[in-house]
Amino acid sequence: MTEPHIRPARHVDEAALAELDRDVWSPLHAVQPRPEPPFAPFFDPGNPPAHHLVAELDGTLAGYLRLARPTRLDCNAHVRQIRGLAVAHRARGRGIARALLRAAAEESRRQGARRLTLRVLGHNTPARELYESQGFTVEGVLPGEFLLGGEYVDDVLMGRSLTE
């Protein structure tokens, strides 16, 4: 099986990333309604290409991870937050998400971070299991934080140390 190639995103990836993001939209992980035309740009001033890692499989974009500082505060500049992770349906089960998570940890360390955090919806069991398999633990729960499809859903805060 071919290993995914992980690299920083480039401006030329925008159309493919936007299409991937729309294709994998699901109520299992989305707090926003399904995207409808006209579509917003994938990259914007708060989410530039530099905040994204992309996975290629056999030369084709197969996934991405959005990684950024959680705030602009200097007092938590040692933390990076995963703000999105998507894998194309055709590439699932091939280790893309795990490769992106490992690359995010490496990139965070390279940037001097000591912690890596994320938020995941409480009903997204597959994602929670994936994150736990990569060393993340539940650090907090915001009960019923979102009303999605008529159901209240928890916002689960997870994190891991990058110094161990």
C-alpha cells in the first residue's frame, strides 16, 4: 500500500481543498449547515495556506489538516490547535488521518509548541477513537454546546503533550 505524502498547503491547492471539504461534509462533525453556492473561499486571512497540511496519495490530494494557534495571546503561544481534519472518501482506511496527525505533532514541535489540542463533537465516536489512538485524552466537555439536527451535542476538548 502506498504511503501518503504530507506537505504544506499551497495557494494552488485551494480549489481541490474546497471541493474535498464540501464532499466530506457530514452532520457527524459539522456545526455549520451543508455548504451551498456561492461557496466561500477555502483560504482566508484567518486560515491561510500556511495553516494547512495536505496529504497526497498517488499524486492526488487525499486529505488535509488545519493547524493554528488557538489565540493570539503570547501566554499560550506554546499551544497549537487542530481546527479541521478531512480525508477523501476514496482514501479512507489508508492511514491518511493518522499520517496527518503525526505530521501536525511534528510541525507543532518544530514551531516550538508543547501542547496540541482539538475539539470534537461528542457523538463523533470514530474521530474520538482516532484521536485517542494518537495520544489525545479528553480534557473537558461542554455539555449540550451545540443544537444539531434537533439534538443537543457535547463539545469535547481533547489534548496531548508534545514533550513526552
